[in-house]
Amino acid sequence: MMMRTLLASASLAAGLALSAGTAAAAPFACPHVGGNFVFGQEANINSLDQMASNTISTRNIAMNIYEALMTRSEDDKPILQLAQSVSESPDHMTYTFELRQGVHFQNGQLMTSKDVVASFNRYARVGLERSQLAAVASWNAAGPFTFVIHMKRPQPTFLTLLSSFSVPIVIIPASQENVPALQLTPIGTGPYQLVQSVPGSFVRLRRFPGYSPDTRYQNRTGLGGYKVACFDAVIFRIVTDPGARVAGLRTGELQGVEDVPARSVPALEKDRNVTILPLYNWWIQIALPNTAAPPTNNLWFRKAVQAALDMKAIMQAASDGFYKLNVGFQYPAQTADYSDAGKSTYNIDNAALAKQYLAKAGYKGEPVILLTDTDYTQMYNSAVVMQSQLQAVGINAKLRVTDWPTSVQISLTQSTGWNFFFTGWGTQPALGPLSVMQFFAQPVPAYFPPKGHPDPEVLSLWNGMNDQSSPEARHQAFAAMQKYILDQVYAVPFGSLTAVQAVRANVKGFVPFRIPRVYNVWFSK
């Protein structure tokens, strides 16, 4: 079959495949090699199985270990990573990936198309966002370094979805194909490899000496590009207390931290041994209802909750003032993608209306359990304020507080014992409407419907987003889906907050991103 090869330079917007690159500039080389970089992470991990975990705490670490066929550039454009090229058939029913050759896993094994087939097989079984493969009929190895995807139907957004690093289809050795979810021993093709993981304490990585940088680039871009491990080791230390992270940064015990509380920023800005790194639009603070359990299985009750909330008070508590109110699931700064569809449902703060809705729901004072965690103060504080606001209109709101991995596991596996799960969506909104709305279409939909069966209208709207060939039509479809989600109260977004990261002044090359990239980062002498 005649194929169309998608080509673009490393810096152009299309970015779906790359030419051999230019040799005008020398590739990145570490100005200094060596040392151990200790990074203070605010939450524990539930696993390093990147296929089966969508938590940011997992992604922070795992995406320095793993790589995928495609990823995103610094400006959020789809680019190739482990694929050398991708060709699309004229009827849009076949994608052929030629793999980069000479790439090795961290166990020394050469990566081939058999590993890619096995990785897709496992993802189709345990991957949290395996709905991205819904339009795919099959895949196969057409040669040692050729991987082919056959579609059931054309899907204009397929490569965009495939490039997402929300829960990416990372490539693992074929021998790991049948490992159960969350039990994977991390073996990837990335610049760092796992040494030791101690739950609740730390994860230690070391430089992978057999790493093969992508020579089509001269430097990193997003999660792709030319990557080099400058440190001997990177230790992700779990430091849930914000004050302890700040103290460790000031003493030098920590060389970088994931989140600095707003109240500590003025003092740190005066410390010449510390570099402050704000990251705007860090995440959307959000509560997700359990629509399988009473009373949140009742739409009028969910509308009562929606009507009762004062988002300013919630976001103030969650962020110490570093926030913006906004409707829905994109950041206002993303002007091309942002929509205020459903704005009538947002920040209503009307106690009388909330009580009317409670009467329509027939609410009799049943406990309403707010499932939150102690690792992320933003989530805990927003839950505390929401509890108070719900109690003020007569809702018997109670907190259920665990650590972050436990709260995630409860939300995914228990259909009773909780009514709202508190989380933050950061990576997905940054990746665009498709990535964030996929939360509502994935095998465990974000609103946790009865027996896992999603609302057919949600799936119809999701398919509508993916079937549109033009960006304008996709945006309209996104707005329609956002309005429906908010009208049905399948999510309660509070607003977006700013994160402040920081490193010691002798740490060079660290640029805030959706995850801490610890490659192309070094200590000054």
C-alpha cells in the first residue's frame, strides 16, 4: 500500500516525524558530570508501573526511566521518540512506525518491534487510558524494527492521543508483557534506571550508561529530544511536609523541591543559595463524584453540592492565594483551547438554591464522605473548606483522610465508602482537551459510574471530539462535552493554581515542566 510519510524538522509545529536533523549545532554535553541530586517530592507513589498509574507522583519519577514511540515537545507538539519515522496510508487506516535502531533497555537487551508489540498488548490489558486504542483493530511487527497499527476506522486525533504522556504506552521488554498491573519492575530505555524504591521514603535512580540519545536533536525538548544524564544518581525523597521541604532546600539537604508553599516564597527569594521557579497553571484543583453510591448517584444532590460552593474560599485555602478562578478543564492562558462552556454551573455560592436542590433530591441527612489525603496540602485544604460549605447548607459532610496512594486506590477499587475524591489535574489540561476529556471516557471514568458503565452521551461526545478533522470542529466538540460534564456534575473543578518549584543555586539546566526532568541538568563546579 502506498504510504504517506509524515516529516517535520525538530522545531516545527507538525512534529509527527523527523528528518535526520541538522548538524549545524553540537549536541548537548554536560558541563559537569557527577554528584547525587536529591529532589524533594511531596507525595508517595502507588507504583512505578507507568502504564497502570496516572498519578503525578508516579509520572515524576517514571518518565525519567521510560520512553515511548511518541511524546510531546517543549511547546506541546507531538514528536517522535523511539520511532524514527511514521507513515500513514492514504485511507488513514494504517500507521507504520520504523523504530530507531541501536536502542537498548536498561537490562542490556536491544529494543525491537517485538517489544513494542508486547508493550501495546500489555497496555490494551492494563493501561489506564487504553480507550485511546478503541479505534485500533490490531498491531503487528512487520520486521525487526517495523511496527504497524491497523485501524478499525479513521481517527484524525490518533497520533495526538498516542503522543500524550498522561499515561503513555511506554515501551518495555517483551518478557514483561504479562506482568499484572502495578507490579511491573521498571525497565525502560530512558537515561536513568531504577536502583531502589522504598515506599514512603525514597526512590533512587542511577545513570544508565547504555542510553542512546536521540541524535535528531541537539538538546532536550519536552520529554523528548537529546537527553543526557549528568548526575551519577538522582534520589526522589518523599517529603510530604511543606516546611520540611523548605528547610531541606535551605540547608542543602535537598537540591530541588517539587512545591514551595506561597508563604515561604518571599524569604526564599532573598536566599542567594536558592533559585525560585514558578510554574503557572500547574493544575486544576478538582473533586470527582462517585455516581455509583448514594447520595451522589442523584443528579439533584450533585447540583446541590455545585450550588453550595464558594470557589474563591476553596482556592484560597488550597493555594495560599496563588490561583485563578476558571471554568472547566483548560487553563485560560491556553487561548486556542479554553472554553467557558458551562459557566452557569461554576462558583454559584447560593445556599438557598442548594437547599432547593436538596429537597428535590429527597436528601435525608445521609453521610457524604469526602475522600482526601495528607500528602498534598492543596487537596486536603480544599476538602476541609468544601466540608464546611456543605455543612452550612445541611449536608452531613465527613472527611476520610488517607495518604495519596491509598486515596487513589480506594477511588479506583471501592464503589462504596466515599462520595467525592479530591485530586489535581495538571498534566492532562496542559496536554490539551483530548487528554483531559479522556478521563471521562477511559475504562474507569472520572465520575465512577455504577458498575463502571459510562453515560452513553459522554462516550458519544468523546467520539465526536475524535472524529473531527479540523481544530475548530474539535474545539466546538470539546466545548459541548465540557458543558455536558458540568451540567451533569460529573466533576467539580474549583480553579487553577500556580506551583512554585525551587532548586539550589548550583543546580543548572533545571527548567520547570509537567514533571521534573533530571536529564540535561548538572551541578556547577
